[in-house]
Amino acid sequence: MERRTFITTAGTGIGIGVGVAGCLDDGSGDGAGPGEGDDGETVDLEDGDEGDADASDTETETDADGDTDGNGEADSDGTDDADGDDGDDERDADDDSETTPATFEVASLSTTSPVDGGDTLEVSATIENVGDETGTTDVVLVVGHEPQTEDSQDLTLEAGESADITLEFRTGEPASGSESFPVTVETGADEASETVTVGADDNGDENGDTETGVSFDSCSRATVSGPFDDGDVAYASTGFYDSAGYGNTLIEDGVTIGEDVDAPLDGPIVFEIGDDGGVSESGDEVVVTIPDYGDYGTVITGLTTDEDDYVMAGVTHENPHADDCLAELEAEWEADEGNENGGEDEAGNDDGGSEPTPATFEVASLSTTSPVGGGDTLEVSATIENVGDETGTTDIELIIGHSPQTEDSQDLTLEAGETATITLEFRAGDPAGGRESFPARVDTGADSASETVTVE
């Protein structure tokens, strides 16, 4: 069998093929392969043979390395380069790459919080230019729940450079004794925020003399961190359910530093629900065990750490989870008592219903005179209803602020099904941020309702 080589040139493409005589058929039926005449001779196609050139332009040819060139072209390395020189494309891409413009990020943020009303709050920030070019931006300090720009500074930084700046804000007198709100440093491309406090914060008195911190770890555990001085107080209030329904204690369990434990005390003071009440010490830690007053469990509803609140039988820090915790106990109580008192007797007969529900005071409606000006009196009106089956008396409290404080209260006696409308008052201070919004809550001990009010 004779091996033959044929060469075809058309346009700018060159095809080289190796065939075996007798195995390649051009479809003419004469046994001659492609590129052969009738007598079996090889025919060379010149560049000017247009007819075959047109055909070859549409054919897919295989070069010596076996690479397919759909455009009729092949590189010496067997790769298709129909679109031009790849190296030129890569150089063009490199030439087209751009540098990142100046971009200012807030690398760190700190404040002088807490501060007293009327003092200057300082906000320090480290600003970094993470771009590839020198640039200038306006760094602004935005203050409050209703954001207002209080200070700004132009800053120019080279690529990779950082700088520390300090922005300031002169606070007002908090309307509710203390006020917490966000401060934000913005660069236009980035921002960072921190919550600051003016006046008494969640953890101390208005003068900042006490640095106690309060945390409610669960329904039945709370912690007050120190340090504590002679005369400081830490007492717990609770809510519970027994067979008669809801009950509570107010400042029943706790300690007075210097009387119940030695002063000074580093702390912490831990409150826990247990079988037997009492106070125990272990080093600097004091554990106040609160008796389980209820048949269905007891919840720590709040802590009193302020001496004025203690004298007025008020709660300084309310457990934010108390309502959910008490709802679980109430559900257990309702299910259990309903089966015992409202079901059927052993013979399957209706036993005549359940025992009367004790006096239970609910807040049927709530309204306020908000908004008011700084120094004006905010009035909060509430309709209270006794939804129980018995006459009862309760203390209705007005609790103000993000750091809850009892500002007014009123004793109320209602017969079963009776309602009454009462008005509680609170004298607002001058807002630290020009305008301040905070919650005002009416609490009956068994129910509460709140509304956001504004002092301008």
C-alpha cells in the first residue's frame, strides 16, 4: 500500500496531510484520492486555483500536531491564534488596569462616654486611606436616634496613610435623668458607631459614683458587678404564679453594703432562685438566694441598685425578659388550674367551675401629651381595668426612659370588672441632642403598656 503526501495552499492557510493510497476516496468512484487526476498522479494546487480555495476555507483542517484550526490557520505550536497575538492582548489588559481611588475607612473608634449633662463628649477615630491615590474627605460626627451632624473635619491622606482625629459634641441635660444614644463617624465610604450615655447610665447613679453593671442571665438569675461602697444597695423583685394566680415581691431579697456584708465590696452580687432564701459570701462574690415563691416558678423581674429607688420601693433595672418568662408560668398555671377546677369530677360530671380569679389589673388604653418641650410636664393617661373576680388594690407606676426609672405612681382600688382612668406625670429635662425620644410605660404589676414620647 503506497503512502502519499499531498499539500494544499489556499489563501493564507496551508494544510499538510499524509494519506495511504487506495484508502482515500474523493467520491468519484475511480479510486483516486483527493488531489489526484484520473491517472493517479498527484496534482499540486497553485495559489491562483480559486475553486478549491473556496472549498478549503470552509473545511476544518488538522495541523501536524493534531490541533484543529476552525479558521484554516494553525500556529507552529498547534494552537489557534485566529484573533491575533495573545501576548499583545495581555499587554493591553495590563495597560488598561486602573488604580483604586482614595477610600477612607474607620479603623477604630472610642469615646469619653459616659459624661454628665452639659459636658463635652469626645469621639476619637482612626481613619485610614486604603486606596492607591491621595485624597480628601469630610469626616462627620452624627449623633442621636434621629441623626444630626454635630461636628466634622476635612482630612487629606496619601495612599496607605492613617490619622487620628477627635470630634466633639456638647451634651444637653437628659430629659429622663439619663440618656443613651448612638454616635457615628462617617467618611462617605465607611462608618462606625458606638452607644454613649449622658447622665446616669444603666449601671450607676446620676453622678457616676457607682460603676455597677447589671445583667439578667436568665429568668431566675441576675448579676450586679461592683465595686460597691458603704451604703450601696442591691435588691431583687420577683413575679410568680401559685394556685391563686399571679403574685409578686418588691425589694424583698438583697443586701445593703456595710450592713449585710462588709464594705467596700468588689463584687459581683449574684441573685439566684433557690429552695431556701439567704445570703452567702465566697471571697468577693456575694450570692443572694431568692426563695421559689410560686408553685409554678419564680421570675426575677427587676433589680434595685439606686438608693433613692430603694427608699421609694422602685425598680432601677427591669428584666427585659420578664414578660416572656412570666407568660410561660401563666400558661402552666392556666392549664393546670383549668384541669383541676374547671373540668369534670371522677364520675364525669361538671364540677361547677373554677375558683374566682383574684384581682388582676390590666392597662386597657394609654395616651400621652407628647411631644412636649424641655422642662415641661409630660402627662400619661391610662385606663385601668380589674379583669379579675375580686376587689383589689395595686400600685400603678409610670416608668420612663431607655434606662427605666419610676417617675410617678398611684395606688388604685377597683372592684371586679371596674375601670378607672388615671393620669401620671413626668417633668422632662432638656434633651441632650436637641430632641429625644424614649419609652413611657404604665405598669400595674400584672400588665403594662408603653408608648414612645418625644421631648423637643
